[in-house]
Amino acid sequence: MLGFARRQSGFASLVTASLLVTVAANLSPTLVSALAVQISDDLGIGETRLGMTVSAFFFVGALTSAWSGRMVERIGPAAGLRLSTTLACAGLLAVAVLGRSWTALLALVGLAGLANAWGQPAANLYVARGVSIWRQGLALGIQKSGIPAASLLAGLAVPTVGLTIGWRWAFAVGGLIAALMSLVVPTVAAVDDSDESSDETAGRSIAKRSAKRSANGQAADAPRPDVPTRLLVTVTCSTGLAAMGSVALSSFFVLSSVKIGIDEAVAGILLMAGSLVGITSRLVMGAGADRAGLNPFHMLTTMFAVAALAFLGLATGSTTVLYVSLPFAFATSFAWPGLFHLAMLRSNPSAPGAATGITMTGNFTGAVIGPLLFGWLVETTSYGWGWVFAACTSAAASLVMAMSARLIIRRS
């Protein structure tokens, strides 16, 4: 019979590994965003091309997400996470060495999107198989904190690396970090639930059913999500709209802050502070969904609505309002992915990796369109109109999620 301490160690190692891999997989676009001023000056590009560069990362993810989700169900989450970190390392080092023009930067950051396309469904399946359903909200809150954690590291890179020895060295350091993170991925071992409560045993049973294998190690049947595809598509549309604002926030916050008179180094520190707020919010929301029994679909609806109001605050162009709006923007627009993945795991216990692969297509598509439209609006009008656009997409995401939640909950 496994003791309490051993189960805690297993939980910590699983969640830590998936967190670090998520950080590595998202370093490429966050470094481009945080170091946008240096990259723009060096390569002679404007906001539109910077937006296209970030979009390329998510465009590749949108093309490959559904396929990689199915493949992760076959090869297993540990192998998927190791492949993700390998791809992330290769992409970051390639940018450091070969990113001498905008075309090269666009192509290399785009190819780095493969790391995220493999990492997200693998990380979800990792949690689904190794963590009790009653702790998955906290686990996913920690795991998905890897995205704002990547932004935190990118913000730290501005004053420490970008403004001292150059932006390419920041990518080189990121590549080394990704290489080290590939060493922390353990395999998901079988868990003895005989000493757990009946609730935890039930949770483990769901995770075990999702991991059911035939004798040759392959899935006994083709994994299929429990929620009908038409409802997954509506959720996909909602998160796609929300992702437009989320990626615009991470991609253009530093440039937007500099434009209204904030020092570049201070803007990088503000990005770090916002990332910390986003990480804290993910943990609090995930733990709340576990302990209070809150419905993640309803929580997502509320967060998208609050994000819309925060973006309207950024649209004013006032430094005072920026400081007030910053925590709300990062606590909502940066914090919803953990709840979204929890909703997918709870509603699709039979095939969480496959369900994630389908719905992540919306996240990636929104992340492609958002920076493109935002960058074009900024160059043709102003940052104010760009943030108004982000507010509109977040408000629309809230409405679509409310309708999707009603249909999915009614069906359940």
C-alpha cells in the first residue's frame, strides 16, 4: 500500500514536469513579444510583421493540433512531452543562430509551434492519467501557469539579456533551458488506490479508463471524446475569440506601454508582474474549481467578460488606468486556459488528449488571427483601437461560452 508521502511526491513530479514542458514550448513567441523593441530595431520590422511572427507559431499549432492529440493518445504523454521539449530547444537555438532576417525569424518561430501542438495535449493526458479527478483543477492550474511563466521569463530577459548582450542570446539561453527541462519528465506509473478515499478511487478509475491499453501497448479502441463534436466546435469558437485578446496582451503589452511613455525596462518588469498575477489567478481558480465544486464553463464565461472590461481600460492610453487595468487583464485573459483544459478533462474522461487536440485548434486559430489584426489596427490607427478590438473579441467569447456551457451541462 502506497503511503501519503509517496503519492504527494508523485503528484509533485507529474505536475512539475508538465509545467516545465509548457514553459519551454511557449518561450519562442513570448521572447519575440518581450524583445519586440530590439527585434524591430535590428531587423527593421513593424507591428504588423511582429504580429505575423507570433501568429506563425500558432498557425502551425492550428494545423497540427488535432493530429498530434490523436498521436499522443497512442504514444503516451511522457513521450509526447519529451518530443515537445526537443522541438522547443531546436526552435529556440535555431532562432538564435539563423534568425538574421524577418523571413527566417517567421519560419523558425512558426516551426517552433510544433512544440506547443504536441505539448498541450500531452500535458493534459499526463494529468488525466496520473492525478485524481479531485485534484485536477489545481494540477492544471499549475501546469497551465507555464504560459504566463514563459512570459515572466521573457520579461526578465529584457533588462538582463536583451538590453545587455542582445536579443539573440535570450533565445540561446531559452534553448538551453528547454534542453534541461526535457530531463525532468517521468513516466506515469500505476497507482495503488487501495488506501484512498472512495472519492479519490473513483477519480483514479476515470483516469485509468482513459489510459486503458491492449496487450501490445496500443489503445484498445480509437479514442473518441465524450462530448459530441458539434459542441466541441462551439467551445472551440469561444476559446478562439478569447485567444485573440490573450495573445494580443502578451504580444503587444511591452510595445503598447512604451508608446504611452513607460520606460522599456519598466515595461518588461510590468510584464513580469502581470505574469505573476496570471500564475496566481490560475492556481486560485484551479483550486477553487476542485474544492468549491465550481463549474469551469461558468467560470470561463465570467472571466472572458471581465477581460473585456480590462481591455477597455488599456484602450484609454492612460498610464494610471493601465496600472489599474493590468492586474484584471492578466488575472483573466492570462488565467483562463487552466480552467478550459479542466473543463475538457471533466467532460471527456474517455479521451482527454483527443478532445484537447480538437478544441486547441480554436485557441491556435485565435492566436493566429489576433496578433495579425491587432498589429494591422495599430499600424493603421492606434493602440487604443487595438485594445478595443481585444475587448470585443473577449465579450463575444463570453457570450458563446455561456451558450456552449448551457448545452453541454444540459446534455450531461
